[in-house]
Amino acid sequence: MVLRILNVAEKPSAAKEITGVLKGNQAATSRQGQSRYNPIYEFNMSVQGHSSLMVFTSVTGHIKSTDFEARYRKWGSCDPSELLIPTQTAVEWFITEDKQPLARTLRAEARRADWLVLWLDCDSEGERIAWDVADICKEVKPTIVVKRARFSAMTRGDLLRAINQLTIPDERVAQMVATRQELDLRAGSAYTRYLTKQLEKYSLTDTENQIISYGPCQFPTLGLVVDRWLTIQNFVSRPFWVFELKLRDCEVPLEWFRKQLFDEYTAMALYELCAEEAEADGNVVTVKRADKRIKTRWRPLPLSTVELQKVSSRSLRINSHRTMEIAESLYNKGLISYPRTETNRFSRTYDLKDFIQKQTGHPTWGQFAERLLSPPNHNDPVTFNWPRTGPHDDGAHPPIHPTHEAPPVFDSPDHQRVYEYIAKRFLASCSIDAVGSETRSDVLVGSAEIFTARGLIVEQKGYLEVLHPYEKWNDKEMPISLLDVNSQLPFESFTFRRSQTIPPPLLQEADLIALMDHHGIGTDATIAEHIRKVLDREYVEKVMQGRFSPTEIGKALVIAHEQCEIHLARPHMRAKQENELKRILSGEVQPSEVLCSALDEYRTKLDYLKNRRNVLHSVFSQHFAQVTPTPAVEIAANFSRCACGAIMSLIGRPHPDGRTPRGGNQSRGRGQSRRRGRGRNHASGRSGWNERLVFCRRCNKTHRVPRNGGLEPMNRNCPLCQYQVLEVTLSTTARKHTVCPLCLNEPPNDISVNPESKESEFRCFHCTHSDCALAKGTPASLSNVSRCPTCGSSCVVRVGRDSGTRFIKCSNQQRCNFVYWFPNRMVDDIQADGQICPICQSKQLRVVWKPRAVPPSVGPFQGCIWCDQRWIQLLRSVGEDRCVPRPPHPGNRRGHAPTRVQIRGRGGFRQSRGRP
């Protein structure tokens, strides 16, 4: 029996490279999957003694995303602090629209596969992706055997070792990553919404919709930059005095043993005494001591990710984010080992000489590699030495090293420079230390003041031969006269100079990376991403010499949080969270415990920030001017009726950019016809207003109404609040709906009329009031009737606003356009009595037909429209041939494939464009 093995890599380039290595000399076929960017390769090989057909495809990073359930995604849907309470606001894991073709490919291939081998990157993020891929494949084939391939380089030896030593995915690592993602989503969303709302009255950015983004890692990163900036700003310079001595015919600098004196009178008195004594001695100094010592410069440790980013930023002038992109590209081409690793020690099981051998053909450093492999001899001390043992080992990957010789042509000069450093660094770590002779001479001026001269002769360059120009150690010649003890040497000058202390410079990227690594902000794989985010969000900018300086908004955010005693910009909170997350790996704590504990701390700080928001505003008012609200102008007087009985006027605020509003009684927008019979209270068109409101002088209250489209009062009051209802005509489509000015802004709390518990933007088509003909919302019993066959979100029953046609649609409107239509103009009512389908766990529905819409013999339908064959037969009997979506599997929460049963004729199953 031939095993069919589905293999999944993290990127298309990785799938192509691994296929090329594993297939050996045999041919591999290629075909297209559902995603045009992720081809499928097929070849035969023996796996653990089984003759196997290898089917190799890929994903593109994370295939699932997470967000709050639909009703909490809008910013005004709830108080930000509620996002920090998991029991009140649920998050959903779903497959995004752009990843649906990948999911369809995985399901289609998994149905025919016996094994699933996951070749995702062997880090925590890769483990999470592997778990998601396995989850999707198990939806269609629960019995598929899931294996995990663990490797560190795309070399034949490493990949064959991985395929012969397959393991299983690590659930705890996947849980840790999922917990971190949910924690970052909740904390980031809560603080971003709160800060943006509180600071919207300040002119912070050039954009109209300014967002003040918070991230649990980006804020501490910003805090480090601001902390250095504040250190510089608060630095108080102190004067000090130094003595300087220059010998005749000697270029070697001499260093005063006292370094400096901060008391001017002491320094002046000491100088005058010393100068008088020197003059009495004939302006000569005496050599009091001369010695020679061996000095060793150790070869570098094996290369870790953080060290690569620091060196690349400092020596190659390539920023950390670009460095990681290049390293990832080199890894996918099989040129270097996995570039995301904390390890700086090699396991003794590694054959390092094999990797050195592959570098011997290079024209620049190939000769040095040959010398490492040669036997030691007296003429050439350079020979192979096992690399030094660093303090870190992540247990997953070795240090970064070259795995293949350099190609003739690189993708870019930056790719070549990064590869060159990695190769030279590896060879240097396998070489010998550099050794030099340091000479030191102390000379005496007068009776007490000593100056020291130092010289150096590099006797054995060792690793420095290959690591040039990234490290240098140069000779410093010492005059022979300085080595003669008790000899007297004339000096050219002996001066007394005033200087002053200077503040430390702004942080360079290498400094920031080192601080982030020291404080545990992010991981070796995410540090570059956090730096890029604070730059992209304009909290930080790069100034001269590539140094980081906070912008005005970055300064204000950190200073305000510090003055509010909310220390979110300090690194200790995130470091503590990372330590707690790591305890999930050992099983010490459950993911829910870590999540709830961290969110409790965030919620406490947010409540404290709310109580001290006056301090927040005080700081920002010092840095930014407040946005002056545009004065409101009257659009239509005596427009509609207030609940108090008075007549309200319609007012508007123009755009701050000075655009001329169009609307009111003077214009008709697109979609408005020249119909007669309109009252003078009709406000129409694409208004162009920044905001429209109705204003009651008696109550002295305003209520926001839709800013675009036509508005016309109806001869009907809202039964809930007695405000006159307004009819809204959309400018672009001429479609209509109705709103109550009060309910739109302050939705009712009664779940019987507000089953979705909306907290803003409540319109009549959301309402389920039993005594109002305009209320066309979905009753609570018809919410969550099933899981969406496309994305797995909940589905609800809706009624067309104009046609009255019933349909079922996905509640995840932002990401999924699934709609299932009931027969047009034939259904009078749809009810749910609470019974559940035993097959798919959907609600069973009662479909009531309109009179004379169906033959008298056809009665109401009662059952599951997804699974019950009677529903399909009933549709045929009334002439409705359609596609019926596959019923959602009860064990699956997300990511269902839209498999369809085609009957004949026009379809009743609609998806977004681009879907089959």
C-alpha cells in the first residue's frame, strides 16, 4: 500500500526548496491548488519504511486570525474596559477572506491523504500555525495521522533526519501563542479605543481619523526611547578639569591617573604645584614603571538572532526589520540555518567541519576555511577550535550559520552583505583567539602626578583575519624610551584644561535592540517588528546617524502615563507576562489563568487611567492644540418633532477642510429624483456634512442623525421614545430605511426589542418591537440559527428592507458575504421553536408560506433546512431549484468549506465575488 502524505510548509518558497531537496534526482510534478500563489508538488519517496506519495503544498504565515465577535467590533459597541473581561466579550478564531483558497486546498488534499506532515517553522509561531493547519484538515478527515517535522536548516541531512524522526505538534506551545494573541488583542483594542476617544479633540496627526494605537510591546519600546530622551533633556552638565601631558617626539597619548577633578580650586592648586616642580626638574618627566603583559581577545560566540540584528544595524547599516527579511530569504533558499534563534552554543552532535568545507571554494574567505581544516603546525597557528559555549540554548535551533556555499549571484547587495557576515562570523567562531602584547609605562610629573602610556603589538590575529572589517585590533607603537625605567624624558607641554560632562547620545537601533533583549520586550523573532511599528505609527523617528528620537505624540503618551502612575511604558509588566506565558509550556498553569491574571492587571490600570484622565488631558494640552469644533449651521428649521412635543431643527457642521456642504433644501444628491409632493422639511443628497444633528431648543439637546443621504420626517412616532421617525434615503443606491434620533444614539436596553444588544447605530431594521410596523429586526430566537458554512461564524435570519424577502446571512459581515435566500415572495413568516438538529446542531425552523403562493397540499415546513431532504423536495415542488450549502459540522467552530449540492436551475446560495 502506498501512503499518501500531505506535507505543508510555511511559505511557497520553503515548499519548493524542501521538495527539491527530498526528491533527489527524480522528477516532481507540479499542479495548481485553489490558491494560485501556493502550488502543489508531488513526488515519490520512502518514509519510515513506507512507500509514499508526497504531496507538498504551503500556507502563507498564519491561516487563522482572531477578533471580537461581530457585535463588539465597532468602537462604540461597548465600554473599552469590557474588552478586558473574557466572560463578557468573546473572541473568535476564523479564516480570513484572503486565506479561504488555502483552506479549501488543505481540505481537498486532506480528504485523500493518510498522513499530514507539518513542515512549519520550528518556533512558537510556527507551532501555532501547524496546529491551525491540522485543525482544518481534521474537519474533513478526523482520522488523518498528524506528524510534525522539526528541522533547523534546509539541507539534505537535516530534512532527511526530520522526515525519519517525525514527532507530534506541541499543543502547549500553540496554547501559549494563542493566549498571547488574545491578550494582545484585548489589551491593544481596549487601550487604543479609550486613548483615541479621549484624545480626539487634539490635533495629533495630519489625518482626519487619528488613531492612538496601543500595543503591549510597542509601548515599552517607545518608553525606552523616551527614557533616553528625557535623560538627555534633564541632564545637568558639570564642569571638570583635566591635566594633559605631551612628550617631545612621542605620538602615544598619555592618560592622567586621576581622570578628572570636579573642584576647580583643588585642580588649580594641584596644577600650579606640579608645574613648579616640573619646571624645577628641568621640564622633564621620569619613567617610574614599564611592564609587558599578554592580552587576549576572545573569538566571538556563535551567532544568535539578536546579535545578528545588532551587528547588521551598527556595521552593515541595514535596519533590523530589513535584516530579518533578508535572513528569512537566505534561509528559504537553503543558504543559512533558521534565522530566529536565541541559541549561542553548538551541540557537540553537529558536524561543523562539513559546513566549513562548503566555504573553502569562496574567493575571499575560502583560504581561511581551508586553514581551519588543515592539521595544526608551527608556521600557521590558525586551526579548527570548537566554538565557545554561550549561555543561551532555546532547545529548538542551533546558532545561525551558513549551510551552503555562496551562490554566484545574490538577490541584492544587502543579501550578499548579510550572508558574508554570517559566513565570516561562523568561521571566526571556529577559529582561534587573537593574542597581543600590551606594554604599559607610567611617567611621573613633579612629585605626585602619574600619566600612563599604552602600546600594543598584535602577535597572533587569529579570528580577526577573517572577521575584518567588522572587528579591528590595531598595533599601537610605543617608543623604546618609554620602556627604560628611571629615564628622564623632556615634555613638550603640560596644560590645565576645563571641560564638562555631556549627556549620553540618543539610542541607535543596536542600543535599542540590546535594551529590549535585556528587559524581555518581545522575542528574538519580534523585536524588529516592534521597532518598525513605533516608527510606522510615528511615535518615534530616526534622526542624524540613525538615532531614535521620540515625536511629540510619543513624548506626550509616555509622560502622561507616567504622571498618571500607569507605568505601561515600562518594560517590567510585559516581561512578567512573558514569564507567565512560558509557564504554560511546563504545564504549571492553564492558559485561562495567565490570560485572566494579565487582563485583571490591565483592567485595574485602565480604571485608574479613567479616574485620572484630567492628568492625561493636562499633558496633551501642553503639547498639542485642541481642535476647534466647526460651528454648526442650520440646514432646515422646524424639521421634526421631539418627544417633548416641540419642533426640532436640522443642523450640520461642515468639514474642517472647508468643503462646501451640499444638501438641505438646496440640493438633491445622487439617487434623488425630482418628485413632487415633497414637503419643505425634506433634506436630501450627498450632504458633504461632517456631522448632522437634530436640535430641540426646549430640551436644549442634540441628537446625531446620518450625515449623508436624504432625510424626511415620517408621519409616525417611535413607540419606545415618542420621537418622530426619520426616513433615510441612501445617496448611492436610493434604498431607504428608518431611524429614531434617540434610539440611533442611545439604543434601548430591553433585549426583547434589541436582541443584538447594540449600544450604538440602532436603526429600525435592528428593532423587534412587536407593535411597530417599521421594526424589522431579527428576534432573539432567530439569531444564531446555525454556523456559517463558509467561515464558521453565527448566522441570523433577516428580512429584506424593501422586498420583504427572508434570507439567512453570516453575522461576520466585515469578512464574509454568505447569504442563503428563501423562495422570493413566497414565505410569510419564519419561526424557531428551540428544537436543535441532531446532525448539525442548527436550529430547526418553521417556514410558513404565503396564501396561494404554494399548492394547497403543501403545508408549513418544520425541520432543518440544511440536513432535511424534505426541504429540498419541497423546493422542487414549488419550482425553486437551487444550490444548498453543506450543513455545518457540529464539532467545527470555524472555517467550513462551502461544499454545495447542485440540484438544477438558478441558485439560492450566494457568496462574495471570487468564490467558486
